[in-house]
Amino acid sequence: MDKISIMNQSAGTRSSQRNTLSQIVPLLSMICILSDQGVPESKGDSHDRKIVLKEVYSGIELKRPIMIAIPPDESNRYFFVQQTGEVLILPNDREATEAETFLDLSNRNLAKNDFEEGLLNLSFHPSFKQNGKFYLYYSQQAPKRSVISEFRVSEANPNQANLSSERILMEIRQPFWNHNSGNMSFGPDNYLYIAVGDGGNANDPHNLAQNLFVFNGKILRIDVDGRSGSLAYGIPKDNPFYGREGIRHEIWCYGMRNPWGTHFDSKTGQLWCADVGQNLWEEIDIIQKGGNYGWNYREGNHRFDLRKQPPPEDSEFLDPIHEYPREDGKSITGGFVYRGNKIPWMQGLYLYGDWSSGTLWALKQKDGEKVANHIIHTRPKDSQFQPTAFSQDENGELFVFSWDGKTYEILDDQI
Ligand SMILES: [Ca+2]
């Protein structure tokens, strides 16, 4: 089961029941559940600590918000990306009641099924302040595909995109409507990392994630400022398969199913990737250059039985740092390694959640190995909270978006 079937189950439950902080706090204080009983706990740690969710921007009606992109220009503007195709500019005043439309792609036939299609990412060029460039990942129909494009801000108005400046970098075939992924980030090396799902349906029917001549089921790494041959971008020469025949040189790692939540740790530069599972296991990977993360031979730490052919004998699969079973959730939403200041005990922990169960966790690692994992938020019974994505502000403090359109700040429960 994955996001398709979950959507059908929950289609009637998306209405807007509001959950106030006062409803959430007492419930949280009663709940103290540790997961992963087999993981040793180190002394003096924060394994029983919890967070609370505080709704922000409640004065603005948002439709399917999936990220806040903050331009590196000290302008105090938050760009809310809505999967429906609009990007709204809000001030970093969380009580704000007015938004300005930066761009609107909603008339571009983005989605036949808007559950996983649509506008999925906005990433600002590291030199945005100087060049006004930014990048979008969005889906298109007939033929079904993902488009990664460069745009510029209007020269006349910094709060308006110039849509006619579009320069398409890449179009990726998407045989089905689901598993578009679309997480993009500029790494510490200023290259653009693009996560692409396996093409969709179920079981990866065309075995694309293990096929090194297609982009589906991969994380790609490109140089938006360069040009390689006739391509609209450059391929960094230190990409793992650079120069290898029969392999797309853009590939950074492979064997992904539907990465949802792909982020760099702002302190260490490590790339974390949550990969949505299919039948049994949700997983979190710490990405290594050239790594094969297993799908569709493996799901989490396990052989995926519906792939009948055995893998090639020389296959080396990288197992996730963490997996969890259906009892804990059915669709992982990846988050961030927390590097903010407001929640000292969460410093350096990786925060993530599950879309279907509404649970949030914090995972601790050392040298790439899990040392602890604990629940930091359990959805109250009367809540509609379903974490669709996380974002971080300019200070490393975290937001989480819910499927019902609400935006929350993540705060310590003891402030
Ligand atoms: Ca995997």
C-alpha cells in the first residue's frame, strides 16, 4: 500500500477541523512512547522530550502548501509553494494576513491527478541576490512528464516572476501520475540535486529505479551554470558515473522509489532522503555518492518479493539508516536535521513524520548509524494533522505543513 490507496481511504476526511494548541498540548503531555525498543539509549539524552505544533499564518488561506523557500537575499520574504501551481510571498511575520502572488502556473495543465502531480519545488540559485534566478520542478500532461526549469525574477518588480524567462533544463518521462518526487536542493557544492521517483504505478513495473539509462528512481546532480555538449546544464566531472558508457552521467545515486523529503544537513552537508515504501517498510537513507539504495530489489532492509528476478551477483545495496513498519505509518515525510536554537535537545537530531499516522519522530545518528529514535508528537484523536512536508526558516527553525492546508511551527513543549 502506498500513497495511492491511502488517498482513497482518507478522501472523505480532509475537511478542516481546526486543532488549537490548547487541544494538542495536554494530549502530548500524557504521551510518552519510545519506539525502537532494541536501540540502546545513551545516557543524558532527550528520549522523552516532545514538541508542540503551533499553527501560523492562519490568517491566509493556503492550498496544498508544500514548502517555504527563502531567498538568500535578507529580504525577509517567505515564498510559499502551493502544489496547485501558485507561489505566494508572505512576510516572515507569522501573523500576516496578506499574501502577494509571485507566480501562477495553475493554467498549465499541471495535474491529471493532483495527489502527487503539480508544482513540487522552488529552489533559489545560490547567487539569487545577484542574478535573480530560481528553479521550479513541475509536472505536465500529454505526454506525462516532470519539467525542471530556470526562471528569473522580473526586473521591474522583485515580487514578480518573469515567466517568459523560462529556460527548460530537463524533462523527465513519467509513465504514471504518482511518484513524481521533485525534491530539489542546492548542495554545499552549489550543484542542484534533483530527486526523481520511479515513474509510478506499483512495484516499479518497468524496473526503472535500477536502470542507469533513465532518470526515474534516482537523485541527479547537475550544474545549472554550466553546459555539457548540447545539454542545457553542465554535468560535474566528479559525478560518480561521469564518462561511463551506457550510464546517464547526471546520476548521483539510484534505487529510489519515491523520495519525499530530501535535505542537506546545514552543518555537516550530509544529504538525507526519506523514501516512501510500498507494501511493508518506510525508510530513511543517508545518501552516498554512487550508492544503490535497493528499490525494486529491496524495500527497506528486506528483499522485495514481487521483483522476481534476482539482482546481479555484483550488486551492492545500501540499507537505510532507519525503517519502520505499517504499524507506525504508511507514507514517510522526510524532514531536516535540526540546527535551530529554540529546541536545544533536538540539536543534530533528524526530524521526520508519517503522512498517514500523523506521528513525528526524532532520529539520532552517529557515524551514519542510528543510535536512537523516538516519538516527539502523536496525533490527537480529534486531529486531522497529516504532515505533507517540512521546511526550515533562516535560523534553522522548522515548519511542518498538513494536508488540510495548515502550517505549523515546531516548538519545544516546555517553553
Ligand atoms: Ca531502499
